[in-house]
Amino acid sequence: MSRGPEPVALAVQELGAGPPLLVLHGLLGQGRNWASLAKPLAARRRVLLVDLRNHGRSPHHPEMTYPAMAADLAALLDRLGLARACFLGHSMGGKAAMVLACTAPERVDRLVVVDVAPVDYGPRPDFEAYLRAMLAIDPARFARRAEVEAALAEVVPDPRIRAFLTSNLDSRDGRLAWLPNLGALLAALPALAGFPADLPPAPAGLPVLAIRGGRSDYVRPDHEPAFRRLFPALRLETVTEAGHWVHADAPGAVLALLEGFLPGAEPSRIGLA
């Protein structure tokens, strides 16, 4: 009998109290990318900002697949003493949450998928270029994050993306270093752009909200059949003024959609005025 993927102990930051909500970032992100949106969400629920494997403060591991990430999430629920929870996943994190919902639906109360579809996107030359540019730089040679940003400018001209990439820098013993396992992510890029084939559909009654950015091409009309095959109860919403980082471009619109979809504790139950 074959064993499943070996789970790693994910790093997590907690805010608030009430029904649990696990928030999963995208490729080269971290749980803290969602901190500003997590604060209002935490007024009525227990929000857990997760660093996925090979990202942030979580362990590095050579295996970087969606089944492995789903196994990590199930193990995290066990560690937290939670039978089930709501999940909110952006991009890569959304795919990991979808795999968990299809393979272990008993662990998922509600699912929110932000600007990603359950499809194979094919080669991603943009992320390959970012990862190779980061690997080519030894941050320990630089004194400040701004210097690393400048070194990335030739390959990554967009200052917003450079700032996002350098948010992955950490200071270790007074020297800058990359937090993610860049080599493992580069090797896994085809798997991360893809999506597992032949997943069983989630239960027909599982509530699923998909939020897409109106200025993003990650969720197109021709992706809807793949969504509905796996998630019959899908509700699809478009935030017209947002790109792929919907939560950063239009936090108010995203928060309104989430508050209308996710369960939350009554204020009196969590000690709020």
C-alpha cells in the first residue's frame, strides 16, 4: 500500500477568535501578505495566516506538489485540533485548497478561491524569470533590501513586482537571505502551473466562492466548466477594478464578498462590544 506525501509542519500566524479560516498565499507569497485584510476578518473569526511549504517560515522540502500541500493542510488542522475549517486560497494557495476540498472534503466547511482556476496554465515564463533572477542574486552581498530591488531591475522592471519579490528577504545573523526554497520552486514550476487530473468532484453541497479580477486573465469564461465539474455549488464573482492580486487592488470589495460568504461569530460570543 503506497503512502501519501510526507507532511511538513507549516508556520502559521493567528488572529482573532471564532470559526476558523485558513488563508493560503500564492507562489512566492507568505501568510503575512494577507495581514491587512485578515485584521477586519478576525473581528468575527479565528484567522490563520499560513506559510505554505518552501515559503516564508515553513520548512523546505524537495517535493512541491498540490497533493503534498493538501497533506500539509490536513496535518495542520490535526495539529490545531480542528476537524474542519473554512479555506481562502489565492492563486497557488487556491489550487492547494481545491485539492484538499476534492480529496478530503470532510475537512472543508467553505472554500474561497481567489483568481485561479482548476486548470493547467502551461509554461509560466514570467515566474521562471523571477525565480532565476532571485537565484542569481546572493542577498548576503547587499546591506539593504533596496539594493536587492535595484539588482533585480534589469529582469523585473515593474517596481511593484520587485517589491513583492524582495518581501521574501530575511535578515539572518545580520545578513540578508531568501526565505523561499527557490531551487525547489523552480523545479516544481510545471507542476505548480498545472493541476492534478481526475480529481473526484467535491460534494455537491460544499459552498464555494470564486473571486476573479476583472483585469486578470487567470479565470476566463472557458474555465467555468472545469470549476463546475469539481464544485457544483460554485458562485463566481468578478471584481472589475482588480488584477491578479485582487485582495491588494480592491481590498474593500474582496472583504465585502468574504463577509457575505464566510460564517462569523456573533460579537457577544467573542467578547466584542
